[in-house]
Amino acid sequence: MKEKNKRITATAVEQADILALIRKYAIIALFSDDVLLESLVLKGGNAISMIYGIHGRTSIDIDLSLENDFKDIKEIRQRIFGSLARTFDERGYTVFDLDLVSRPSVMRDDEPAFWGGYELTFKVIDKDRYEELRDVMRILRTSAIPLGKNKKVTFRVDISKHEYCSGKKKEDLENYTVFVYTPEMIVMEKIRTICQQMEEYQEIVKEFKGSARARDFYDIYAVCEKFKIKLTTETNIEILRNIFKAKEVPLTLIGKIKDYYEYHLTDYPSLESTIANRSDLKPFRFYFDYVVDLCRPLESAGDK
């Protein structure tokens, strides 16, 4: 049954539920358009929680992949904005301040063609409240539904282009079809993301600036434990190679993950802030060592 009348109010549900509803509505909007459905693939934290039912960590932003690139960005922008407007309007809300921009905004001549993607941003407010404030934009913007404890009101969707999507699978979200990375693909891309934060990778993509990613270690552990994933099968090794190849990440970097403990440890407080039940959270060393051990058999994946 489609949720068309469920309202997002702080008095009705907890803040975490508000965030979950907004994320769900946004995903439904993006996949309810036939053209977008055939182009986009859900991945990351929201695929983990909304599709695969692992709810230990909150991920506010939505992450999507494109196998190639949009052919007509003007048409895509209209489709995305229109679908978001309809989906939220049916549920009593208005989206505004919508924007879709290329990231990076300007590609340097020495950047590889596979690099970059798009960033979609928007705000959400009760439809009646929007009508009251639509002529006073400053107040309207500050009255948008906050997306977290820091009162952030701008919702973001990151779309990465030229990704490996051939292994995607079809899933159901509130009776809408959604294409999503398999659990194995999610784990492999998160391993790749960890490798992309290394200095060695920044020599390949000059524009990229690495950052600590404690949450990826946690997510890898959570997904592998739930699905008992074995990454060393012949099929999974081939998928791993394709995911790394999509962004020209050398497989040899997998063997260097063990050297970056202190680097990613600095992001552990950020991970803590996203965990629903912190009493279940283990020290970062546990998740780090888990990933290092998981990846050890993969260090030879690039030998063939």
C-alpha cells in the first residue's frame, strides 16, 4: 500500500523516523519515473537500511550510481524535479530549492573521464506551511524540516556516474520497483572507497581529496555478518575487479588498508553519532581488524 497520507511531524514520530520517511519518499520519487528507473541504482547506507533491513546506522544522504552518464541533463532535471514534487505533494509536503549540479562543477583537463557525477539538493516543508511562507523565502528556508540534530535542512542525493552496475538486482520498496546493489557489491564498493582515500589514489585523480571513513568499516562488518558473504568466489572476484576498474583503483591498494588505522580512527566520533544503539558499538579497532582480515585473501585479486 502506497503511503500517501502519512505526515512528517515531530510530535508524531521520532526524529530518526522523520529522516527515514524523507529518505524513503525521495527514493520512491526517483524510481517512480520510468526513465530514471532504468538509469539509477541505489547503494550505500540507505540500500543497507531500507532494502536489506540493517538498521544499526543512520545515513542521511542518498547514494546512487549510473552505469554511464545522463544523455540529456535538462530532461533529467525536469524528470527529477517533477517526480519529487509529485511524490511529496501526494503526502502533504512541498519540496523547494531544488537543484541538480555537476560534481565537480568544472572538470580539469587532467581529470579522467570516469570521474565525477551529480549532486541533487532540496528542502521539504509541510504544504500548508509552504503556502503561508512562500513569499518570505528567508523564513521559509529556516522553517524547512530539519534533517538532524544539527538542524540541517538541505537534503542531498549523490549520483556517481560511470560505475559498475551490471550486477544490480530488482527489489521492492512500498510497491515501487527499485534497482539496488547486491550486498556483495555494497561491500566491494565500500572496500574500494576505503582505498580511494589513500594518498596513492590521489595521484590518479588529482581533484579527489580523501577523508576518513570509519562508517565504511562498520557497514562492511554489518553487511557481511548478516549475509555471510564470501568475497573470494570466482564470481565475486570478477565483480570486485569491475568495481575497482570503474574508477581505476589499483587492486594492490587493498593490501595497504592495514596501514591506515590512525587515519580512519579520527572519524570514529562521526560514526558514533549515527549509531542508534551505541551500547552495541564496538571499538573502532574491532571493525578495522575485521575488514583487514576480510580483505587479506583479496590482495591477490589483481594477479590474473
